[in-house]
Amino acid sequence: MSEETEKKEESLFDAPPMAEQERMVEAMLFASAEPLSTRDMGERMPHGCDPAEAVVHLRKRYEGRGVRVAKVGDAWAMRTAPDLGYLMSRETVETRKLSRAAIETLAIIAYHQPVTRAEIEEIRGVSVSRGTVDQLLEMEWIRFGRRKMTPGRPVTFVVTQEFLDQFGLESARDLPGLKELRAAGLLENRPPPGTMPQLGEGEEADESETAPGQNELFED
Amino acid sequence: MSEETEKKEESLFDAPPMAEQERMVEAMLFASAEPLSTRDMGERMPHGCDPAEAVVHLRKRYEGRGVRVAKVGDAWAMRTAPDLGYLMSRETVETRKLSRAAIETLAIIAYHQPVTRAEIEEIRGVSVSRGTVDQLLEMEWIRFGRRKMTPGRPVTFVVTQEFLDQFGLESARDLPGLKELRAAGLLENRPPPGTMPQLGEGEEADESETAPGQNELFED
Amino acid sequence: MAEDDFDQGEAVTNVADRLAAEALIVDVDGFEGPLDLLLTLSRTQKVDLRKISVLQLAQQYLAFVERAKALRLELAADYLVMAAWLAFLKSRLLLPPDPTEDGPSGEELAAHLAFQLERLQAMRDCAARLMGRDRLGRDFFARGIPEDVMRLRKVQYTATLLELMQGYARIRTRDEFRPYVMDRDAIFTMEQALERLRGLIGFAGTWTDISSYLPDAFTTDPGRRRSATASTFAASLELVKEGRVELRQAETFAPIELRRKD
């Protein structure tokens, strides 16, 4: 505690003791249905607090309990332990059934992100209907990432914190089987032989020339 | 179901350990959208569980934490600790441009101080809404000056040190005069004839009946 | 995996196999494009996708397309494009490489197709694993009664010195450009005359020349007198209409006289 206060010399008053900070973080995470970043929490806490450290303590405290402290991307959330799901039948939310195309598209975005629409189409061998992407965007499971620095500067898609929360993932790096896929070279963007520069780069998904014969599937 | 009669003794064997029951109660109280009675919980839990006892344990566990187990009527709910209520609010600062009416009123006060409300209205050609003056007072850019020695002894307004600091002025006398404004090209920006700049600002919406000289509105 | 559905790739001999093959054709709408169809066909080879025979697969696909044609099924264009490409690939794989020809070899193309199939299958497996995970709102749950964070919004207003000066300039220039208004001090308006008469008719018990009602300031200057006479006459007519006075005139151009009506 003593070196703690020394560290935070700049602050006008000493930060509250860590046990108290842990209580604060507990209350905030408990009250929120959405994950909170340590920054979010820090802004609400008194000056000089260290929510990141408090969360680590809190997480340990909840280990093995009915509720746990889950990391969701850059944020934290309290969630019930998955093994107790059967008690919560009344709280179960009926999730919209996703089409096979939407599920596959989601998986491709998660494992290949940031990924362009043309790359998704290349992997699935079929054009991606607008409705599929729209649905995933609407559910806030995917969002737009940075544009790719290739001709046409196509937009990319990445998965969101909402997605991580939904599937109980700490980060996109924790996707099941990610390492194996990478080792097997299956996450490489391997352009078709002989057509290297032109194909696979023409990301203009809306342009009718992109993929021969698939255009009509695009019209929605 | 068939051996209902022997339930009591049998379930004593079957019931999960109390620590496990406590976990269950914890998860249910956390996830439920409403307080749960021990009966509600008992119905969801495996046979032979004693939610009432589990709640007692849970309640003890949360003593002094950021979250507590509270009795709500004859049901139970989890709530954040009352002393941490302040963490549930958050102040955000939003920067907005001052309205044209406020800028003009402020400018008149700066150039003509000390100036009465009636004089401001005479110069602007429209009545000055109470909100505009209040806003400037609240921002501490203007303050009340001496009352004028004219009939009705109307209050006057002057600009504050805060105002001078904000606009980087040594004194209000440093404000450029009309001639300088013209020389600086600031007067070239004339409203096109017919646009009636004094109308359509909508600031007087709530005070349409105000006539010049309504000092009585000021008294309070 | 539906192993017994496809016993042999090409020679469909027994009835069950044929039915299965036809079911495949009828189901063409269920495929997510030619790659999906190829992936399904590849399962009949019952080998690791890495060891798949692309040549055999191409032949299966082409046979499928032929059968679809025989059944007069409409195949989407991309299925036909894939068929054409596979026919090309097949010829490349079967014929000895032509040294004069540029471009990738049949093996390279076949390897890429195998890679695509393997990648698609991998993504499918991932999707299945993903959807099989514990899910929020199904297996684990968020707080049931979230306490909203109250947002206290504090608004900070800003303005620049330039805006201030421009605002002032705007007001001052407005004065210079006020709309032109006719100067009316030589006019005695009908409203003024009416007001004046109303105050005076109480005393008009006897017939009086209306010219005597003109205000003093409007009697000397001819222009002003004219204005006042006209407005006073108009005002008197208004009062007649209201039934408050009577007017009379002995003859043309004689003085007009006014009297209170009781």
C-alpha cells in the first residue's frame, strides 16, 4: 500500500485502498449488462485508481463462483457460469436463427479478419448477398475495419466486442482451432495460380465484372 | 416424480453441496430481471435444494462487497452497494457553439457596457430572451453592473474578467471599433437585403409579447 | 458424414446410388455455389481433402452437370462456368504439358482447387465449433437488471473573438441597411384624425365646419392642410357610418358641417 501511494504522487489525494477499488469495480461491472473497459471504469472512479489491477483481484475472487468476471476484448463483464445455464431457462433469449451463409460468413470474418468481401467470396466460392452482411452488421457481431491498401481500397470486416461477448471469447486470438488453421496455411490469402495480380485484388464487390457468372446472385 | 412420498429423505442425498447451491442462487439472482423468491429459485434448482439457506450463505459472502444481496418484499435481489451509487453516474462534457442570439447579446454588452436589457433590445432590434441572458450569466461571461439612474432604475450588464480571459482581451476597451472592423473586412459580410436577419432566429418564441422596457422580467 | 450415400463416384450402378445421385441433383438449390457442390462431391472419395483426386472430382462434377442437363434442370451460370473451368483443368491434367504454353500447370491449378476445398471445409468446421460454444443469453447470462449509468451531460459553450466581432458587425450594419421607410411627418393619417375627432365630437352639439377640427399644426402649410382635411373628412364619414355624427353640405363646394348625433 505504501509504495502504491508513492506511485500516485501526482494525485491530490491518495487513491482509495485496493480493496475499495475492487468493490467499486465489482459494483460497476455488476450493474452493467455491457462489458466495460478499464478506461470506462477509471473515468467513473476517483482519481488515482487502477481499475486494471482491481479487476485482476476481482476476477480471482469470483473464480469458481456462480458468476464470473469475463474478459471481452479490451473490456470486462460479469457473466453467469456457463455450467449453470440450465437454471436460467426463463432468461434465455430467443436468438434469431442465422442462415448457413451468415454463419459461414461470420466464421470467415472471425478467422480471417480484417477481410474484404471479395476475400469472403473467394473462400466461399459464391457471392455474399448483401442481406447476409447486413444481418451480421445489424446484430453488431461484425463491423467495418480499415480499408485495405489494395487497388480500390476495399472495406474490410472485423468482428466486434459484441461477438466476443456472445461466444464467450476473450479475444479473437482465442477462436477455437485458430493456431492449427494458421499452421496448416489455411488462413493465408493464396491467390489462384497464374492470376496473381489481377484476381483476388479486384475487391470491387459491386462491380459486375468481379466474379464471372456470379453476378446475378448479387442482386438483392 | 412417482416416489413423491420419499422425496424428503431421498433428495437429501441427491441435493448438491451447499456451496454449489449457493453458486446457483448467485447466478439466478444475478441474471434474473426481477427479484426471486426462494420458492421461485427452488423450482428451478434440482430436487432437495434449500435456496433459503443458500441465500443466507450468499448474503454473508457479499457482506461489505460492492454488491449486496437484498430482500425485496418476500423475494431476493442483488443490488450494488448504496455507498457506491456515485459510480453509477457519469459526467460528460459536450462542447457547443454559442447561439447567434447569445453572441450578439454578448457583443452588445461588451461594446456598450454598462448596458440595460432595453438598450440591448434597441440595438439588436429584437427582444432578448431571458434564456440568452441567463446562459451568459451562468457561463460567467457577463454579470450585473450598477443600476442605471433612470426611471425604473434598470439593472445593467457588464462583461466579466472571465470573458476577457476567454477572448484574450486586456479590457473591453481593446475590442476593435466599427471602423477597425470595417478595415478588417468584417463589415463586408452584410446580410443580403430581404433576408431579414433579425427574424427567424426563434429565440423569442416564448416571449413574443415582450415590449421594449420589460425590466420587470428581470427582477428576481 | 453421409458415407453410404455415395459409394462410387462415377459409375452409378445400383438403384440406391442412382436415387442418391438424383437427390443430389434435385437438391441443387441447397448448394451454396459450385465450391460447395464440389466439396459435397469430394466426400464420396472418402479421403482426406489433402489427398483428394482433383481429376476424379472434376469428372464427378462434369457428370453431375451432364445429368442436370439431361433432367433439364436450370443450373445457375456460375455452375456452368465452374464446369467449363474443370473441363479445362481436366484436359490440362490428362494431356502432357505443352512447353510452349504459358500459365500455371494443371497440377498447380489442381492444388489450388484442393486448397480452396480444404479451406472451405475448415471454415465450415470452425463455424460449427463457434456456434457450438457457450453462448450469451443461452448458456451464460448478463446482468438481469442492469443499472443504467446516469449520464450527467454538461454542455460547454464556446465562441471566438472573431464570432463576437462579426456578431457585433452584423448588428451595426443592419442599422445602415434598414428598409427604406417614407418620411411621413407631413401626413395627418386617418387614424390620427379619427382619434382626434372621437375626442372632440362630444362637444359638437351644434353644426360645425369640419375644417375647424383640423389640428393647429396642420392649418398653415398648404400641403399639411390638404392632408389633414382629407383625413378629417374621411374620419367624419367613418363616424357617420358608426352612427355617431351627422354631416351636411348646403351646396357644392360649400363648407361641410358636422354635428353629434344623439
